[in-house]
Amino acid sequence: MDSCALFLSTPRPPPPLVPAHRRLPLASRSGLRRREGCPCSCASSSSSSGRAGSQDRPPRPWQQKQRTQRPGRGEAIDPVGFLAKHGISDRAFAQFLRDRYKALKDRRWELHSRLIDLKEASSGFELMGMHRHRQHRVDFMEWAPGARYCSVVGDFNQWSTTENCAREGHLGHDDFGYWTIILEDKLREGQEPDEYYFQEYNYTDDYDKGDNGVDVEELIHRMNEEYWEPGEIKSQKSRLEVVAKLYEQMFGPNGPQTEEELGDIPDPETRYNEWKALQKDDSASSLPCYDIIDNGQEFDIFNVATDRVSFEKFQGKSPPLAYWVEMRKGRKAWLEKYVPAISHKDKYRVYFNTPDGGLERIPAWATYVLPDAEGKQSYAVHWDPPPEEIYKWRFERPKVKGSLRIYECHVGISGSEQKISSFQEFTSNVLPHIKDAGYNAIQLIGIVEHKDYSSVGYKVTNYFSVSSRFGSPDDFKKLVDEAHGLGLVVLLDIVHSYASADELVGLSLFDGSNDCYFHSGKRGHHKYWGTRMFKYDDIDVLHFLLSNLNWWVTEYRVDGFQFHSLPSMLYTHNGFSTFTGATEEYYNQYVDEDALIYLIIANEMLHELHPDIITIAEDATFYPGLCEPTTQGGLGFDYWVNLSIPEMWLWHLENVPEQEWSMNKIMRVLVNNNSNMLSYVENHNQSISGRKSFAEIILYEGKCSNSSVDNDLIFRASSLLNIIKLITFTTSGGAYLNFIGNEFAHPKRIEFPMSSNDYSFRLANRQWELLDKGVHKHIFNFDKDIMSLDGKERLISGGSPIVHHCDDTSMIISFTRGPFLFVFNFNPDASYQLYSVGVDEAGEYQLILNTDETNYGGRGELTRNQYMKRTSDNRVGGCRNSLELTLPSRSAQVYKLVRILRI
């Protein structure tokens, strides 16, 4: 073993050979050179010797991939670029965006100086928490800068606070507050320890190459013969050996012992030239030849110039890793020799000693948590199933073609029984219904672990854990996999805008200090919800949040996120303020610039590492630039949720008689800046927190019971809900959302078990038996046909709606979108015969959807010979052509241009 090299340092790729006196321009360096694939755009794109060198040789595969995904590679960066696009001319807002971009560059620099690039910054789950190491041990890592002592307690060590703790000499605690604890596997009785401390094991396969009795001495000899060149590897018997040899080379065997004897030392260049003259010119040597003279100027350490021939020869060799793999033994040899330090499903917690005393906490990076039951304290569960039990993925991720039709659902209330439904029940019962209903995406809420079930899952306690109420991590993987097999994209409602204030299970006062993950003082608490607010300016908090996003995509293969309640994080008043629409409200003293920067970095990371990812912004304040590219001053989301639409419909249904509805006001809300807009009629907010569902408002508004609904009321419910749904869907910006049960007009609101209802599950379920009954069947038929029609015809995938007619008197609305014409009659009393509707294109229009059909709950006033219409040259509403249509009351029609007439 004395001939084995202590370490191998691989030099970085060099730039082209340049004169020793040449240095990089100051404009091309900012202390740390931009790494390949890093989205940081703060460095200048001007040419330099380093950049030119990277262009001379072909990039490696991982470099090519990151280059294509890197924001700003194909276009210039303009921090205020989107303002001109939207006609915003506020100078103060433009200056705010420029200052924000400067702060973004600084934050990137801080992040990359600690964590290299966005991939490293978002891969904390690979190190943090509990992980099995190849060398028969388990490593645990946690961030707790306020703690003075850290240990892991659990079933495996009888909850001892001293047996498994962070120790000196084991990288136990670093300057950033990270604790590392090593749990060594226990040697079985009668077994001898491994001969070599670096012995590795393969925990997946029963056997590996090392089980064949590899001779280590022979392996090292092969390594020396096949890999290392003569003179390239040198043994070291003492830590001072290299220093002593260097001293002897400089001053001889009897060198000076005092400063007086030392005398004047020649400058480095003179000493180097003297040493160079004594060296042999050995061109066959594989040792790197560094010939750089330091002239005192600042130099980029990541662009060290070296001899290209020796470098390319070095890079052409395979690393010696393959030699060590030959020593790795299989799972059977490991189980025969060792007892695992911590087994699958063992319970554990982390113990901290703080200035205020001892604390036991659920690890922040725990991947499975069982909440407290029957008064017992919660605990984390070590999830490390044996190879035969690991979930095997069966299906690839589907890709969305056309519009995004999202089915929003909560697993716990998805069943018809008065209980909490499971992942398995949802997978087998609800997923087929979603596919049959014509949706192509599901959005899951309440998936991340939360202690309070009545919070609908929004008071998150454990960010890396699926909610154990619904099942195990593998159960959730199967749900996602089966959804992918049905062609459904899986989106997750993620809550990074605030966190639960629970101290025993959540992150609040995690290490005993009030400012570990959250702001201290009033800013660290939500003004109305009692939740905690993250410190988005802290690098370690960013590391946690970015890694959390990447974790759900990597581990569970989710396809995107809806970022919940952005106003809570974007403003120090948490969005509870009157917004007038003035631009000043988006850059005044109440705006949290750090939260904006986090959202930009999060979107850059997600889209760089996962190009097909979908991100949705839920922001009631409509912050400017939500869906604009980050290179143009935007936040980088793919869609934004128009929260005004459901509120508008709710206001009209509850407060305004149908005869007084204003078509112009409705359309202003529906089509105002509909680019990338996600629309919905009602979501869970409309039927939670004491409010009613739309079906409950229309059908059972206190005038009749469920058994006394008359035909007129059924017609009103079905026709009104159908036209509201159709106009909302067809004016969206390419994305539509429906909450579970609303596709068939679920008649009851949602009420989670809580103290006010004696923890009853009576309203925490869905009445699936109504799917085949009366008005609910009619409404579901219509909803299903809309989704199916969009899947075939792509109604909302191309262009924005162009409104041709909007009349408050007749209550008629008509607009076109591509080759489709949409006509709505909201009048509850009047039907129109031969109503003229203007169109730009002359031709024949075929009726492809009619809400007045009997299977939709309508009266069937249109006959089949009225399904094909031909334009006339009468000008109507500024259009050159027109159609004369029959429009029954409370109905809507969709026509498709099937033949163009040229006159």
C-alpha cells in the first residue's frame, strides 16, 4: 500500500496557449468565471482568451445540454425588456427592475460561490437527510446553525442522545452550520472487520466483482502499470516530505537556518529560470508542464494556461475508478457481515443542544413523516426499501399537446365515503374518471406533509415528505406513474410562500433560534394566517427551497408546479392591502425584492434542468412580467392564474339578477391580457371556508330542497353553468382548470373536519353517484364534450379571442378564435331568430357545439338543418360578412369555418 498515490488532482481544461504576460480583460471576469451551464448572466459576453479556448474544442455532452438551456444564450439581457411590450412607461418601475437585476446578479454570485451552479444548488437532497454510503454506513446531514450539539435518536439506538452524534474528525460541524453524523453498520458476531477501510458494497445487486476474491496488491500493481506514467506517482512517507525536498532544491542540503544566513532572495522569475535550466527536456513525459510567470496582475484562477499536449494526453486516459469498482462486494456479502445501522421504516428524530436547552425535531429533509397520533410525538421514518420492494417506474412522462386542461383535486376528499381517501383509492377510482372526462393534466393539492388536515394542506410542516395520511412514498409514485400511463401530466401545488408555525413538527424555531429558516420579528409571521415567512435572502434557505422543487421532479417525476399564494411572499403586507392597479404598488417599500429574486432563480433552475417543466403563478395582484422571460425582466412562469374570473362569477350569481348582468364588464375580466392565462369558473376556494359551490347557489338557494327541484330550475342550472363554463374556457390563454366534482356540478360545499363541525367528514367527500343523475349528468356530458372537442380541434391553442359583438341590451356576445366562432346569449328570457353576427371570413360555418341540446339539459330548439350556416355580405359590427343565427335563451354555440368562399 505504500506505493499508492494519496490523491489525484485533475487539471481544468486550459485555454489556448497565450503569452505569459497576457491577462483576461477586466470586463470578462467578476472574481469567479462563469461556469459552463450556469445561468448567471452577470458576466460580460465579450470575448476573452478563456472563452475562445472553450470554443476551440468541442464541448462535452453535459456542457452542450446546459448551453442550450441557459437563459439568455440566444438573446441579449434587458432587465426592462417587457415594459415596452406591455406599454409600461413608468421610469421609477424601470429603475426598480434595473436595481433588482443588480441584486439578482449579486445573489447568483453568492449562490454560485458556495454551491457552484444551479444544479448543485438544487441537489441538496443528495447529501442532506439520511443516506446510505457505499462504505457500510449511513450518513446523516442537517442544517442547524443555532445548535451547539447534534445527534440522531431513534429506534435503532434506543433514543440515545449520545450514541450517534456529530464528532470531531468526522466533519461533524462546519462554519455554515451544517452537521454531519455517521452511523456505522454493526459487525455481526463472529465476523471479522473489512481488511481495507475503503471497502465498498453494492446494496442493490446480490453479487458484485469484489465477491470473486480480488487481490488488492495485484490491483494496485495493475493500476501503476496501466494508468500511471513513470515518475507521475510518488509515495509520501511524511506530510513534510514535499516541503523538505522543495527547501533542499532552493537552498541546497546545508541551507540557511536563520534570516541572517538567508540573505537576499532572488525574485520568482529569476529562481524559476535557474530551476528551468537544470531540468531535462523530456518531451515524452506525461506530467503537465506549467510555464506561467506571475507578473503581479490579477488573473482568473479558472483559466490557468498549461501545455495542451500534456493536457490532452491526460484527458484521454480513463480515471482509475474502474479499478476500485472491482473491489466492490454485493448485498449478500454486506448482510452476512453487518447489521444495518438503521433499517427500513425505523423511526428517528434529530436532537439539538441549544442555548435554551435540548430540543428534538423532525429533520427538515426527512422524506417520510408520520404525524402525531393519540397524543404521541411525530417522528421521521427512514425510507430505504430493499431492492425487491423499490418501485419500478413503468411509463414515460407525457408531453402536453395543445392546451392545458387541468383537473385540480385533493386526494383526501376524492372518495365518496366519509373518511380520508388514500393514494391507492385515488389511483384506481379517480384517475380513470379524469381520463374519461377529457382532461390532460391533474393538479394535486395537499400532497406535501402537513400536521393540520383542516388547513387543506397549505400549512406545510415537512417539505420533502408526502402526506402519510394518504399512503407511503411508493403509493404516490404509483399514482404519478399511472397518471403518466393515462397520458396525464401531474402538477403539484407547492407552498413556498409561507410555512406552518408548528415547532415540534415543522421548521419554526427549528434549531432553537427564531431566524433559522424564517425572518425574525413581525416580518417572520404572516399577518393573518399565523404562518411563518421564509428568509429568501439567505443562501441556505434558497438551497433548501430550490432543492425541494428539484426533489419532487427528480424523485416523484412530477411535471410542474403551481406556486401557491404569491402575494403572501411578494409583499410585506402579505397581499392584504387595497390594490388600485397603480404601477407604484409593484415597487414601493412593501415589495419583497428577495422573494422576486427567488422566483426568478427557481424558474431558471427548473427550466434549465427540466426543459419540459410547467410553472404556474397564483397571484391575485397580477404582478407585471409574471410570464415574461427572465432575460427580459420577467419572473419566468409559463402560466398565470386569473383569480378575478371566479370572483366575478360568484359576485354575479350571489348579488346581481340575471337580467342586469353586464356583458361588457364580463368580457373585460375574461379577455384582459389573456396571454398565458389560466382560467377557471370555480376552484376549491369557492367551496371552502364557509362559501358555497356554484351549483349549491343556483340549485339550492334556499327556495327548494333537493327533492323539489323543478324542471325550470334544472334548466336554469344546467344552461347557466354550461354557458359560464364555455365562455370561461374559450377565452382562456391556453390553460383551464376545474376542481374535482365541479365537472358535474357537485351540489355541496367542502368542509374539512375541524372543531366547529365536531371533526365531521360529512362534507369532506365527493358524491360520485350523482354522475348519472338528472342535471348533474347533463352538466358532466357538456363538460366532457368541451374537453374532447378541444382535444380534437384545439379550440384555445391558437391566438387570442377577437371580440366582434358585445351588447348589454340583447345580452349577446360573439368572438372568433382562429377558425372558430363563439356566440353566447346570456338573456334569461329572450330567444332570437335570425340574429346577425359579424364575421371577417366569408364561407360556410358548421355548428360543432350547442349548449341547448337535450343531452346537456337544454330544450333542443335547433334542428339539424340549422347546423350549417353560410355567410352573407351584410356588414355587421365592423365585419365584412355576417351570419344569421337562431339563439335560444341562456345558450351558446360554437361554429367552425369549414369552407372559405372567395368573392
